[in-house]
Amino acid sequence: MENYIEFKDVSFAYIDEYDSTTENETVIDNLSVSITKGDFVCVLGHNGCGKSTFAKLCNAIEVPLSGKVYVDGIDTSDDDRLYDIRRKVGMVFQNPDNQIVATIVEDDVAFGPENLGVEPSEIRVRVDEALRQVEMYDFRLSEPHKLSGGQKQRVAIAGIIAMQPECIILDESTSMLDPRGRREVIKTVKKLNEEQGITVIFITHYMDEAVEADRVIVMDDGKIVLDGTPRDVFVHIDELKEIGLDVPEATELTAMLIKEGVSLREDILDVEELFDSVVKLMEEKS
Amino acid sequence: MISDITIGQYYKGNSFIHKLDARAKILLTVLFIAMIFMCKNFLSLGLTFVFVVLSVLLSAVPVKMYLKSLKPIIPIVIFTAVLNMLYTGGETVLYSFWKITLTAEGLTTAAFFAARIVLIIISSSILTYTTVPTMLTDAIEKLLSPLKVFKIPVHSLAMMMTLALRFIPTLIEEIGKITNAQKARGADFESGKLLQRIKAIIPIIIPLVVSSFRRAAELADAMNCRCYTGGNTRTRMKQMKFCFKDFVSLLVFCIGIAGVVLLNIKFGAVI
């Protein structure tokens, strides 16, 4: 499969411009990883593990101190191609209020394509299409501050889709939402990933959201600790707990049952699966 | 409190005035204000009043809304009217008591000033009620674009206005949250002398300013991500078109101003 985003020995630290005496703390430490086109990748990690910086390195908001990041073959440190990269890789941020620019939903969605210099009639088509995809078309004339958190985030996603990107990064975009808003957002990006083949990098600290991904990357201290399918990753319960992360409840319960001598598969991810396995086990016994 | 903030104060509608070009509407408002100030006698004021009433009716915005916009300025109207009434000298004394003298001239001036303020508020309300804020800032950008010759960053100014309008409700919400948080910590905003009350606001202002800077930084990142590079290569989804009806409206208002001038000359000035 084609590598879409590629990190080669990337290191990064935030430099204090006003104080050169303090040691710069490394945020990303010699990281090499590549993201396959069309994948739904979930990046997990506790606060301060470098996952937001990882996202910012993907669309050239930050440039590595050493090493290289390539997006679709373009080096992110190439200033001339900055906007080529940003139109390919869109980003949705954590706080929905701080990324909506206009006072009317459809004007906000139009902001990206307007910046790209797209023809007005074409913008209209893209905006309507993007709003339909996130199921916010009926709210196109609303004022953003009257929407719920989940709705605002979907508007932000529509604003990115209208730029027709190949990859969307969601940087903890669900962390300020209520459970319902979170489900709305996940459903929307999942759909975009499946129907449009858009690569999704989903950064979060909610384990339950990671279960849906094709691939889970766990970060700690600027390094990748675990990398694989959700089933491969979540069996490492002790390692995950050590770096301050939880595992999905069903997986943890399974592990406890196995410890007690119940013979279950260890890579169970959700309650339904666990229920089915237990029922099957009981039928076998009786 | 938060739910009834409308940004700008746009009133949804589909009337003749709603459909006018935003640039035309801004020019019309300027003409309106010019017209109001040019009135020198009651006949020309009457003509202007007819124009205002017709515009209000054409805007299809309920009269109640206009009354609402007048409410906060009633004290100012009364204040100016009273001052004008008392301090305008004149010969025709109508009533005299102690040091207060009421003259016919004073009453006329007072009536004129009150009428002018009220008419200006109504005419500018027509503009804000019938125009979406983004269209308004776009129109200002377009109208001011000749200033680019003098290196004035017209686009940036318009963008700043849009963002300011966008963040008003967000910041009001934030003020509510901070106030509640400070109250929960025992802050007292309601009692004490004026100075104490002003001092009590400081714990609200400082977090608000700090968080605004944080918001600004995040917003800048988000705008960068959406390829914002300033106004040069931008296109707009909503194109503004100056149509026939915009020209006709401007023409009608120019005729109105001519009418005011004629009435002023024909019947003389009372003010």
C-alpha cells in the first residue's frame, strides 16, 4: 500500500525564543512512522506525550528540528509548497469555538475554498455537498454559537471537506464534547473514511474511540510504544496501564476473567463480543 | 441571557430591502443620514419622515423591533431635547418661571434634535436588521477598497470586523462562566461602593483577556490550516451584484434629498 504521510527520524522540541538558557524539552524523539493512504489511524497517549505535536507536524504547522516529514511525497519544510500540503491534509482542532471563522454556518464552510481561490459557483456546490455529508445541511443558515458542540465540530469537519483534502487529522476533536456529540463526530469521520477513502488520523485519549480504527498507535514521551490493529494493541493491558492509559472495559474484564481461569480469547474489544463468547462457553459446558 | 444574543441584529426576511445589495444599503444609509441633517423646516422633516416610514414598511421587519432598538436611546433623546429647550435663546417667550424660560425657538430646536436622533437610529436599524453581518463587512471591504491605493489594509480590517462579530457571543458566554466561577469562590460583585465594584471586575477581566489570547492563537492556527493567506487570491462564495433595483433606490433617495433642499429654500429655515 501507498505511504501517504511519512516520518523519517523526526525530532522536535518547542524552543523558548526569549530564553536560550533553558534546556528544550524534546517533544518528539527520533520518530519514524508511515501512514498508509485510506487508513483510519488512531493515535493514543496521555496528555503531553507529543500526540498534538505529531498532528501539527503532519500538515506543516510545525516543522521538524531534525529529520523529515513527507506528505504525499512533499517535504513539509519546503515553504513554497506549504499550501499544497495544507489543502491535502486538513485539521480539526479541539475547541470547536476557536476554529469557526464566520457568523453563518455556510459562510464558514466556504472559508477554505474561498482561500484557495475556487470559482464562486463551484464553492456553492462544494459547500452544499460538504454540509450534506456531515448532515448539517438543514443548519446552513444558522449561527454557529447556537449549535451544540457536536454540531459545531461537524461544521468544522465540513469546512475541511469543502477543501477536498486527502487526509483529515482530528486533534482531540472529541475531548470537549458530550457522549452524544462524540458519537456524531466519530460516525461522520468513519463515513468519510469508508465512502470517500479519506485518510483519517484520529488523535484521542478515549480508548473506546480507538476500537473503531484500522490501526492504533500508542505514544509516550515522544516515542511510539505500541503500533498495530486494535486487537493487537489492547492485549498489552499492563503496558498501557503503565503509561497511564486505560483499555476498553470489555478487554479489561476479559483479562480479569482469564486470570480467574475462564478460557476466553484475550483480544476481545467490546461488550457484545464478550457476551457472545461467554454465552458460547456456557453452552459448551452444559 | 446568552440565547437571545443575535450577532449584529439581523432579522431573517425576504423583503425588497433584504434583497438589496449590501453596498447599496450602506450608501442609502449614508444618504438617509445626510437627508436627516439637511432638514431645515417641518415640511422637509416631514418628507424625510415619509421616507423613513416607507423604508420601514418595505423592510417587512416588525415595527416592534424598531421600537426595541429605540428604547436604549430614549434617555439621550430626552436629555438633548431638554437641554436644547432650555438653552436655545429666542424672543417668543411662551412661559417663564424663576430662571427657566421656554421659547418657541427652543421648543422647535428640541423637537428637531429629538426627531433627528430617532430617525438616525431607525434608518441605521433598517440596515442592520436587513443585512447579514458577513455581507455587511464584505460590503464595507468593497466600498473601502479604493483606499488600498494608500496602502490601507482594507481586507484585514474587514476580516477583523468579521472575527470580532463572530466572537462576541463566545466571549459573553465566557464572561458568564468566569463570573460564576469567581462567585463560587466567594467573589462579590453586587455590593459595596462604586470603586469597590469596579475593582471586583478585575478578576473577570484578567482571565478573559488571557483566554482571548489563547483563543486567538488557536484561531490563527485553524485559519492557517484552511490556507488563509490574506485577501489577495481569495474568491467569495456570495457574489455581490449591483442590480437595477439598487440603482433605482439610490436614485429615489437622491430625489428625496433634492426635495428636502427645495423645501428648505421654498419655505425657509426654522432652525
